[in-house]
Amino acid sequence: MNNKKQEQSDAKRAAAWQGLALVLVAALTLEATSLIQYYFSRKGIEEETLALAQSELESTGLRITGVMDQVETVLQNNVWTVRECLTRPDSLKATAIRVVEDNPVIIGSTVAMVPGYLRRYPLYAPYAVREADTLRVTSLATADYDYPSQPWFTKPIESDEGYWSEPYWDEGGGNVLMTTFSLPIRDKKGRLAAVLTADVSLDWMSEIIGDIDVYPHAYGVMLSREGQIMASPAETLVMQTSMREIATRFDDSVSVSDLARSMQDGQTGSTSIHNKKKVSHVFYAPVKRAGWSMCIVVPHEEIYGNIERIGKIVLLLQVLGILMIILIITATVLSQMHMREIADRKNRIENELQVARGIQMAMIPKIFPPYPERGDIDMFASLTPAKEVGGDLYDFYIRDDKLFFCIGDVSGKGVPASLVMAVTRSLFRTVSGHENSPQRIVSTMNSSMSESNETSMFVTLFVGVLDLLNGHLRYCNAGHNAPLLLSGDTAVPLEVASNIALGILPDQSFCEQETDLKYGEGLFLYTDGLTEAENESHQLFGESRMMREAARNTGLPVREQVERMQARISEHVGSAPQSDDLTMLVIKYMNTKEPDAAERHLILHNDIQQIPQLASFIEQIADESGIDQSLAMSLNLALEEAVTNVICYAYPEGSDGLVDIEAIIRHDRLDFIVSDSGTPFDPTEVAQADVSLDVNERPIGGLGVFLIRNIMNEVRYERKDGKNILYMTKKL
Amino acid sequence: MDVNIIENEGKMSARFIGRLDTAAALEVSKAIQPLLDNAGKPLEIDCSEMSYISSSGLRIFLTIRKAAAAAGGKVIIKGMNPDIRQIFMMTGFLNLFEVE
């Protein structure tokens, strides 16, 4: 048992591990697949973003350098003009005006002379500037301005080439962000003569930078050579703050400073910065001509948001899927365990049923033939318990040449029914041990069972007592099926009062019945498991089928009678399961002394004067049976009393009637049967004489029956077919 | 069935001869009338020749005994054969009579 349990729990564990392994493999496969997918998708997006940002940087840079080219070209084109009229200050002024007039992109222009070049004017710098729609010309050669020391003047001279200034706020020119392109001009002799400039508004740059729309929330930032912010969506920062200053405001200041340095160094690349738990990706590239640097900032969310969301959803779905697989496997394992438990329970119940069956079978006689030494009785019985075990029982035994037998069926099934069955059988044995009347056996059993019947179970029972000496059968039925009387080649139900089953009403009265079995006659007793045996289409075996089969088999030995009935039932039932216990008991009565029995008859009229004829009748019987004189006299006396009763009481005075006297002579007993067709009169009911009374109290009558009872071993009255029949037996 | 009744010196003697069955009882019950009439006198019944008795016969004996009891007489039964004695015993009649 323990090994079995161990094996079972091992099997359970193995099943659980198998399930778990399955889940793990499935989960890993899924996870790996989606990780690979995610990795490549992300890489693709990264590459795409980089390409997008680079092309945006490039195109923006091109647009900026386009503007710068335009400005530079304008100034280059005017170099010759300026050189030609270096000595004519008015012409120089006109050139500045023309430059502004002809080029909408140029706001202001000056031709600033190197100090001392013109003898007349130590400082000369006419400045044309566009204000609203008009053109104004002023001079930059003022005392407080000191143009020769301004960077736009000195830087190009130092480098001897065109120079783009750092952006600046032109406060005089209407608060516009400006930059100035300066070009040094030498005279025909190669002497440095003047610096030609063009002021350019950087408004367009904000527009270009604002046009960056690679992602909805992406924005551009333009840095000057010095790291000043030239263009940015946050306009308050423009020309107010350097990138390095801004870096200090970031959570991730190191990355931002590094970024600023890389941009100022004119490098191209990308990096990520963190601020307020948000990540942004920055792509940057220099605007070569001016020495500016431009970057595009894209929030991480915008690039990777979708794929990360999809990734999360996929992950969630996978987790859900795995959870469901785990759930399904757990449920499967649990249900398998549950099934196993049910199977265990079923086994246990079946074991209990087997115990019940054991109890049942141990209680009933099973050795057949039960009385091989007796020639007068043969019996065979079978009890086939149903799978569920009903409470069928039968029992029999012989006491004082009487066969006590019973057959019964306990209501209900299973262990309780078999226990009640055991109790019933014990009661039958106990009560019938000192009681010859089936009616009293049944009544006593009923009282006993009704009193202690807490489970409300009841028992149908048929109890019979068969006198093996003369075939006289007394029986009492308590709600059981009527047995069949087997006689010749007929099998008909024995006439039984159905009465009520045992264990229901403690005070129930039961009626006793009787009959005589002749040589070769018998009984077929059964329980309803026989008549109610069902086939697959729920048709019952039925009584008529049973009676036909029983009638067919009356001539056979008892064992064969039962076996043939069983075969017929099996044939009917087929493969349908047996639903109730099936019990059969066949009793065959064969008085072996019957063949040498002799019968003698005497018929008398209802006349007292015929009574002396009895004497010669008895004498004849005494001769044949060899009984002595005094026994003959006693029998004569008993018979006379019986006949006198008939003459005196059965027939009204004056009417004519007959008394039939039959004597059966056997070697061990004499049977007398006195019958008449008179009015019903049961002499056994007459009050018997009290022989202990004294003379005065002693009544005159009542002695006849007393004498009969004292002389005969058995006296029995029956009213049958309109006849009074008195049976008397004298054992020899 | 014969019944012989003799009166001698104030004593009554009766002899029952034969079978005292039901058929005979009617006749005998008439024949014993003298005994009932003289119930006060001592009575001796000789049964040595009575071969059989039924309950009707017993009833006659009881009638005689009751009459004697009423008149203060007594009844002695003589010579019963064993079978009849057995019947008397069985029915308690032995206790009712003086049996010799």
C-alpha cells in the first residue's frame, strides 16, 4: 500500500515537472523570438532615425550655407566697384546703398576705410541700413563707436579673408539677431584699403531651424562659434546663454557639456542626454562656413515609443499566455489527481461492498444437497449478489422432523442492508428454535425488528415450516413474493396472504396459512431480483416467464431447476448489469415411505348407530399395521370422538350427511383424515376439558377433543372446498 | 352393551358388559336411571367385562358420580382393564372415583 502511494506521488511529481518544463521551454522560445524581433526592429529604427537626422542636418546646413553663399557672392561682386572708386568717397557710399537696395537678405552694409587711407577723412565709413521700407544712410565714423577696433573690421584684416561675425543683437537696427560678413579690400597696389560688410538678419535661421520636423516634438538648436545659442525653440535663450551654461541646468550636465564641446569642435555625431527622467537623442553636425554647429534633439519616446509599447504589449501577452499555459497544466494535473482520488474512493467502496457480500454469503447455508442422509427432502438454493449488494437472504434447517425455512429481501442496498440481513437471519434461527408456528415466528421477529428499527429498513420474509412426516406445510408471509407450488408439471403461485413486511409496525398481526405437499411436490421460492431482472432495454424477466420456466422444470432435480432458471434469466438479461440480488430456493418433498403406504376408507352416515362400524375398521387397520390391542382401542376412541363431533355438530338434526374416514397406514405412523360436507365446525377450537376439576365443578362435555389430542400426536383442522377436514397423526 | 343392576342389603351393584361407545351411551343412560334414583346408597360398578369406553361413556360415569356426590353416596369402580384405566387416568376420572 505504501509503495503504491509512493509510486502514485512520484507519478504526480513527474507529471508536474513535465508540465513545468513544457511551460519553460515554451516561454523561452517565445521570449527569444520576440527579443530577436525587438532587437532588429529597434536597430532598424535607430539606423533610420540616424539617417533621417543626418539628412535633416545636411539639408538644413545646405539651406544656411545657401544664404551665406548668396551674401558672400554679393560682396565679392562689389569688390571691383569698391576698388575702382577708393578715392571717391561718394561712390563708396553709393556702393553701400546699392548693396542693401539690391539684396533683400542684406539689411545693412558699410564700406569702412582703413584709417588714414583717405587724406581728407582720417575715418570714413558710410553705412546704409534698411529700416522698415526706407533706406537710411549714416556714418559709423563716430567718436564713441571706434569702428577700426570692432571685430568685424579687425578679424578679416588679420586673416585677409571673408569673415562671418559672431551673431549679435542689433539694438540700433530694431532688435534683430544679426551677423555680419566682412570682406577686406586691397587697392590696385595691394595696399589694404577698406572692409566691405553686409549685415544679415538671422530671422531666417530660426525659421529653418523651426522647420525641422523629423518627429513631432523634435527641435533644432544652432550654436555659434563661441557656443552661444543662435536658434532654439526657446527664444528667450537665444544670444542670452551659452550651451555650457545650459548644461549646468541639466540632471545629466556632463553629457550636455561633452555635447557642447564636441559641437564647438565642429564634430559630427550623436549622443543621448537625460533630463527629468526623460531621455533625448541628439544628432549634431557643423555648419562649416560659419563655424557654427547645429543639432537636432529628438525625445526618446518619439523614436522608440511605438516599438517599446509594442514590445511591452507583446511581453504582456506572452506573460498572460504563459500564465494560461501554467493554469491549464495545473488544472490538468489537479484534475488527474482528482480522478485518481475518485478512483481510490471507488476502490474503497468496492472493498466495503465485498465485505458486505462476505457477510451475506457467510450467513446462508451453501452446502447442497443439505441432507443427503434423508430421502424425504431435497433442496437447492442460489444467491447471486448484485454488484451493489442487496440484502437477500434464505435459510433452512431441520428440527423435530420439521423443515424450517425462510426467504427474504431487505430493503435498501450495500453494507446496511447486509447487516440487517444478518440480524434477520439470526432472529429467524433464534425464534424458530423453540417455536413451530410460522405465524408466531414472524410476529416475534417483527416485534423485535420494529422496536429497534432506527434506520427504517424493512424486510419482506416468507417463513415456512414443512412437516417432513406428512408433508404438511404451514407458512406465514410478510410482504414477500408468493412462492410457486410445484406439482406434477404445473407451477402456480401458492395462495398467500401478502401481509405487511417486517420492521414496520410492531403490533402488526400476521396470518398463518397451510397446505399439504404430496409426494414429489415442492416449492419454488425467489426474491424480486428474479422477476425484476432487466435486460438492456429495461424489460423485466417477469412472473409469467418465470412460471413457464418453473413449470417446464418440475420433473428435474432441484439443482437443475435452479440452474435452468438462472440460464433463462442470463439469456434474458444479456449484458445488462445486475441491479439487485437474485435468490432462488427450491424445495422438493419426497416422502420415501409413500410407496408402501396403504389407504383405507370408511364412509358413515350421520347416524350415531353407525359408530360401532369404526371398531371393525380399526381392527382391520390394526391387523395391517400390526399395532396392539390397547393402541387400537385408543385410536378407536379418538376416531369415534371425531366422528361423533361431526354427527352431532356438523349436520343439523334430521338432515342426511356422510362422514368420510380415511386412514393411511405407514410403517412408522398412521394418518387419519375425517371429512364431511357439513356446516363449518372446527373441533380444535372447542374448549378443552379441565381434568383437574373436582366432581361438582366438572362439566359434562368437552372430553372428546381432549381425548383426541391426548391420543394422537398431531391434530389439525382445515376447511377446504366446503368440507371440514380433520387430520390426525399417530406415530408408531 | 348390557347393564345389570342389583340392589342388595342397601347397596347397589352394577355390571357394565361390552362396549360403552357413543351408540350405546343413549341406551345406557336410560338403563342407569335406578342408580341415579338410589344415589344415596353405596354403589359398586363392575367394569371387568367392559371392553371399551368413549367420552359419552365417561359422561355417564360422571353423571352417576355427580348424583352420588349430591346425595352423599359413594361410587366404587372395580375391575377396569388397563386400557380403560388409562383413559380414566388421562381424563382425571381416576381422582373422581374410588377404584379397586
